[in-house]
Amino acid sequence: MTQSHLPETIVGILQELKSSEKEFLALHEPSFQMNEWNYVKECLDTGWVSSVGKYVDQFESMLQEYTGAKRAVAVVNGTAALHISLLLVGVQANDEVLIPSLTFIATANAVSYCGAIPHFVDSQERTLGLDSGKLSSYLEEIAVVRPEGCFNKHTGRRIKAVVPMHTFGHPIELDTLLEVCERYQIELVEDAAESLGSYYKGKHTGNWGKVSALSFNGNKIITTGGGGAILTNDQKLGEMAKHLTTTAKIKHQWAFIHDQVGYNYRLPNINAALGCAQMESLSFFVEQKRRLAERYKDVFAKIPGVTFFTEPPFAKSNYWLNAILLDEAMTCYRDELLEVSNKAGVMTRPVWSLLHELPMYKQCPKMDLSVALSLEKRIVNIPSSSFLGERSC
Amino acid sequence: MTQSHLPETIVGILQELKSSEKEFLALHEPSFQMNEWNYVKECLDTGWVSSVGKYVDQFESMLQEYTGAKRAVAVVNGTAALHISLLLVGVQANDEVLIPSLTFIATANAVSYCGAIPHFVDSQERTLGLDSGKLSSYLEEIAVVRPEGCFNKHTGRRIKAVVPMHTFGHPIELDTLLEVCERYQIELVEDAAESLGSYYKGKHTGNWGKVSALSFNGNKIITTGGGGAILTNDQKLGEMAKHLTTTAKIKHQWAFIHDQVGYNYRLPNINAALGCAQMESLSFFVEQKRRLAERYKDVFAKIPGVTFFTEPPFAKSNYWLNAILLDEAMTCYRDELLEVSNKAGVMTRPVWSLLHELPMYKQCPKMDLSVALSLEKRIVNIPSSSFLGERSC
């Protein structure tokens, strides 16, 4: 194989997962094969589709049981979960919040909704997530800890929190980051939008920070149509999460009293019903996705110029979205690969544009981002629907 | 009847709508009797439950056709619709936005999300909505128009917009307000959360301001579980509404480029599916609700001390949520009425606490609010589910 055949070679591998010539392989399709219709139909039959109904409580309990978090609060989407998580750890207007540049736009937008400023951190090739070691060295240079918290010496602003994102479901190195957080008095909020079903050193992601955010968008490992959740092991923060996401209304038999500016972020019961049924299949989805990843690992091992991304040694990952990394010398073939594969009915996509390069975040503070810049050119996501795990047995 | 029997008399009237002793009469229950099951099941069968799928487009078209607005953009709830509507007319941090004190908390919260300040306006007994005449006199005192817009002489802040809410579905007097808006260069955003199916002088509410917001929460005349929409007759604003509510992502075959801070406010396809089926029943719901209102009007006409609220002369209302107004002398019986009726399985509720009295909005500017203060003590909402219209034939 000459290198110029790389796109065709990769597309050929992916096409083997198709069950027919005509099938379109999406990047990630949901599977509804259990109680989804039963539960949703029950909502319609009883009329409980909206803010009242049993499925929201049940969904929260199931999330708690699965993740081990003491409290889960279901919300309308992952962005809302991130927004409230930041408020819960005390992020205020004009604070800085450390986030990777290589993440979905929601991480930065949630910071903006608080009136705070994203401060971009580099990523690590081994995890695709925030590089805790590099962050540590960087903070030594630019940060100073005072009784009121950690401050950026250059901007004078408080650095209140750090929001690592577990990219494609792969946990970042949390131990190092927890040390950094303690040393610099920075709050840890995990963006676990992609990592339901993923464990760091045997404990579920989203349990390591003070609060964390999950997402159940249509392309996630489980979906509620649109939805998300806040996880925390602090019961008081959990109560506050519920309060803030339900318009900060004080419980009363009939009166409408709200004690602060709150949000209409509650998850409707009909979406939670879908979530309950999906949670029943989650362990199965993780198994299937890990099986698909095994197959990808084997076949890509034989292809020079490209590496299939595997979980870091300290993690058990949900392999939510599979990714290959092109060698630096192969990045010139990326766009051709994207074009050829999508034309052939095999959906692939590049990673997100780096956030520090978008117009609204161009002026934000940042460290050296050389690894993120390299990864951006090299990552290509490939079909990851859980049912493809069956075909790869 | 002595006046002290007023609560029992009212509860007696309401109980006649029960079909059995044991039935609980909710304030407002949705009805799913048409294609709700079919459309929702189709979403599950095809896997299109989330951000992609035909029902969002279809729901938006149906809303356009019904309301006559050129563009409807479906969003995750009415609060989100209000938030984006305010951004679309140019509300910025530190602006003042005129809103009634007698409205649901979302109106004020949406102003807060923009970093702007609610400025509370009194209500009119004939409409239960913002008093345009009183606002006009008030602005003569406190406002000054400069080339950059209208300013509050006392606070120095710009008064950018006014957000009347069509309370319980009854349209406010829009002609007077439009004159005020033009004279003072203030943008009109209608909070039409409660008034889908209501017309002012023959034209649907939500068509009079530059943009407006609808809600499809579980208790509304139609429901999507949770949902809302932005209406506008300005195609450019409509495009911008869609852009801002879908993370401000620029259309591209695969790249993730966002050109400003956007929001994750899109309505999931599964909720839109429910909305499509509900829209098919909307005209029927309005008929049923108007029939129920006719019955209430007749029976309450015979009860001294209380008035059933009827649509203003210039309006055709959806009678979303029926309300009775106690005479001033009868307000001492309000809490007893609420207690007796709810105990008897007939749900009633008072109106919202006035927003200018809540802790987070206490310091906001306000005009004399004597009518709102009176209405707050006198309004009691009574069961309004559309199917009760059948029982009142």
C-alpha cells in the first residue's frame, strides 16, 4: 500500500461493518430495543409528559446507582448541566475557568453564561483530554494563591475552576489534576458529557470533581432525545442543583415564591421515561462498544500511518466515539478521507475546531496549545453505534 | 347565601364538573387523543429522537400556518424563547426591560439572563395584562428619548424593550402599547407563552411585536412535554433565532465552527412529534375551552362577591386558564377557598407572587403597582382542562 491510498484503505475497513451495500453507517445511532416504547407510551396514556411524573425521579435514581454518585439531577441537556455545575462551585462574573481548547463548544459557552472567561489549556495525546502535568507547570508561572483564591498574575482575575472533558469517553488523568486543584484552590468540575459508562481507576467518571455534567443528546451512549444531568456527592449541592434548575421555586402547596434567579432546566417526564429504558441497556451498550473497539484496534494495527485510539492504562472507557489518529505526515490526507468516506455512506468527522481560534474566544487567555493543535489535524471519528459491536464478533 | 359561605359555594360549582366522586380535577391536564402515539412511536422506530428529524421542521410549519407568523423556531421551553427574543431585539447588559410585575417568573428571569434589569409595570383589571395607558403616562415622567434610544432619567440606563404577557391567554391592549413603543423607541417583545390560539383584533397574538415567545409546557393549551417557540415576521431575525438556539454553528458538511456565543436550546425531535399531533387538535381545544368558559360565565354570574374573568372586547381568547376575581371585600376568603377546594379534589391556585416583591427583584425600578397588588389578592385560577368543555354542554 502506498500512503496515497490511505483514505481508500480506511474506508474499505469501515465498509466491512456495513450489513448491505446500501446501508448508511452513521457516526452514532441510538438503539431502542427494550422498554423505550412502553415507558413513553405510559407517559402519553397517563398524561404525565412534562414537569410532573415518576420517571424523572426514577431516572435520577438509576443514574445514582450506576455512577455511584450520591445525587443526580436530571436536566434539559448537557450544556445546562455544565452551566449549573459552574454556578454551584461559585463561578462568578469575571472569573477565569480553565478548560481544554479541544472540546465541544458547550464547555466554553457554559463559562460565558456565568459571565466568566474561558482560559484555554492544552491536551495530552495519551488521553485526548486536559494535560494536568502541563497545567501544573503553567500555573507555577502565571498563578498566585491568596486567601481569596487563585489569581492569574497577568490578568488579575480569579481562577475559580477547571473543567476537564473526558474526550470521546476516555477519562483524563484525574489524580494529577486533583493535586493541582488542591495546591491552587481551584474547583474541579468534570465535563463527563461523553463518559457515562467510563471509569477512572475503578470509580465512575463524574465522581471526582465537586460536581459534574452528563449529556444524553441523541448521539450519546444513552439518549433522552435531549437531556443531561448534574452529578454530585455533596447532598447540599444536589439540593441546590434541583432548586436552581426548577426556577428556584420554594415548595408550597399553591404559592409561587422564588428565592433567587433560577432556570427552567428541568427534564420533561417523557424524556426521562426514554432515559429509564436506555439505562436498562447501558451495560450492554458499553460491552458492545468495547467489542467494536477491539475489532478496530486489531484491524488498524495493520495499517501504517494511522493509530486507533485506545483507552489510557488507568481507565476503563465506554468507547463512546471511536477515533483514529493520523500520523503527522498523513494529515494531508484527512480531508480526502472525510470526503471519500462520507460519499461512500460511511460517516466520519474531524474533531471540533479548537475553541481558542473561534472569533468569540480568540481574545481569551491560553497556554501553549501545541498538542491540541496537532491533535486537531490528526483526529478522525469513525462509526461507533453500539449495534456495530455485534457485527464485529 | 351569606358571604362566609363563598368558598363552599364556589367549590360546589366546580365539583359539578367532576364525572365521579373520586375524580381529581387538575388545573390543566393535557389531552392526547389523536396522533400523539403514532408520531412519537415513529421517532423511536426510526431512531430520530434528538436534534435531527422531520418533526421539528413540521412543527415549526404548523405553528407558522396557525399563527400567521412568517417564521417559528421551536426551542426547548418558553423561558429559552423569551431569552433569545430579548437578545434578538438587542437587549444588552445593564439595559432596562419593562415587564408586568404580575407575570410568571420566566419573564423577569429571561431579562436577567441578558444581564439586563426588569422595570416593573402595573396591570389593567380589564385584561390582567400590562396597562399601556398607565405606562404611557409613566414614561412621560421618567423617560427621555435620545438618538441612542430611550433612557430612564432616574437610573441613566437605556430602556430597550417592553414585554407584555397575555395573562391566562387574554390579549392585552396592543394598539396603545404599539403607539407607546413607537413614541419612545422601545422594542415590543410579546410574551405569548399562554396565548396560543388567542387573537387581538383578528390577528393572532405573537404577531404584533418584533419577536414573541410561546410555551408548550405540560400545563399549556398544547404540550410537547417541555417546549417553546420564537415567532417573528422578520425572516432575518428568524434565521438568527435558529442560529442562536443551535449553538451558533455554521453550516458545514463536517466542520465544527461556531461564530458567536450560542445556546443549546433546540427542541428534540421526539418532543416536536408530540407538538405536531397536538397542533392537529388545537382548534378543537380552543372550542372546548371557550365552551367551558361560557359555562363558568353563566354559573358565576349568579354568585355575588365573585366575577368570572371574560375576554376583553377586542379579543378572542383561548381561555387557557380560567380565573375568578374575588371582590375586594371577599379577599379574606381566598386562602379558605384554596384550602377547601384542593382538599375536595378540585385544584385551584392563586396567581403568581408579584415579581417586584421577590428578593432578587426587590431593588428593581417600578411604577405605582396598585392594580397588580389588588389583582394578586383577588385572582383564583380554576380547573381548565379542555375536556371539561365537553362536560359543560
